[in-house]
Amino acid sequence: MMDKEKILKEGLLELYFLDELDHSTRSEVEQAIASDDDLKNIAQELELNLEQLGLDNAISPPAAIKANLLKSISKTQKATGVKPLSSNKYRIWFSLAAAASVVLFLNTIFLMVQNGDIKQQLATLETEWEQLKKDQESLRTTYNAQGEMLAFLSHPETEQYLMYGNEQQPDARLVSYVNHKNKRVMVNTTQLNTLDSEHDYQMWADVEGEMINMGVIDLKEPMIAMNYIDKAESFNITIEPKGGSEHPTVSNLISNTYLR
């Protein structure tokens, strides 16, 4: 069975969710996930993160399009028993969603023209069409941003570190991703506890015994970029006053991990 280090080092979890593994490798990864709690946790957090990103960037369609879409989906599900798309197919969904919006919009025009009161209806449709174009541009921007993020996560030189909470916050976890070639760091914040309004989490890089600020962690975003620090030996997370501190409060250290 494939070992955990190989899976993490080669970014096979990300490739698994991107559906870019051959059948044999995919089966080995699934077996490893099922038998290793750490891998299972990382896989679940990665999948939840992808789903959350999709929800956070969802775009509400015009009312007429939404009604027709829901009606069409209802009919399709009853007739074919279609199952919902899995999260690792989201890239295909984006393309289909954009195309479906245009088709449903044109279908709405046809139905409204048949029902009379053309001038008023066409004015409404023109407004909705302009909004639809803006929504599609926003969708395209979101898709590109998520594609860039997944490219970073699946890059063979992107390393993953699961940071566990200490006795101060034993249930806290944070997944950090670092690519020394691209000089980029990202963290998954979904398993950090919410703090009071007077405090923030702050991330630090230890370079030869000196703690260097990597930035305040924004819990409003499930996946955020942090400052990359050259020659970092470890990542550390502390609880600091709102807005962050110039120097870490060592007594408020809640998690750390040493880099390979």
C-alpha cells in the first residue's frame, strides 16, 4: 500500500480530487486514506474547502432564469435519476453552468414573447441580460482564481503540513501549503476556533531563532495566502491582539510545525 509521505510529497491528494490519477494509483490513494487518520483528515478538509469555495462564490441568477432552471432540474432528476456532481468535477460544472444560463435565458425570451406584453418584458430581459453578462464575467474570474489555487496545491513541489493545536486549543488544526520554488504559502483556516473581537491568529516563520511575521490569519476566508519567508525552519501560530503584533506572544503559541 502506498505510504503517507509519498502521497503528501507528490501531491497525490490534490490530483485525486482533480480526477487526474490513473485507476491503479487512485485505488492505492483511496486505500491509504481509509487506513490513515491523518490522510483522512487532510482529504476531508481539502474536499470541504473546495465545496466551501464554490458556495462562497456562488452567483444568484435572475429570478426568471432561476425558476426555469429549478423546473428543468426537477424534471431531469425525475426522469433520469441523475446524481449531484462530486466536488472534483466542479471545473466541468462551471462551464456547463455558464452555457446553461444562456440557453435558459433564450428559452425565457421565447416563453415571454408568446405571452404578450412584449415591450415591458423585453425591457426586463435586457436588464437581466446585462446582469447575466456581469455574473458570467464574475464566474469566469472566480473559476480562474480557483484554477490557479488548485494548480498551486497540485504542484509537485508544494509541500503540506498539518498543524495540530496544543493544550491551549487541542481541537484546533490548520493545513499549510508551501512552495519554495514559487515562494508562496497558503493556509486552510476552516478548523481554527473563532476568537473574540479583541484577538486574531497570527502566523510566524522561525528563521535561525528569529520569529518573522507572516501575517494575520483572516478566518472569513477558508483558504488564504500568507507571506513567504525565505529559509524558514518552522511555522508557528499565536493568538495576538486585534490586528497582530510586531513580536509573537510566546505564551499564546497554539501550534507549530517544522519544515522539511
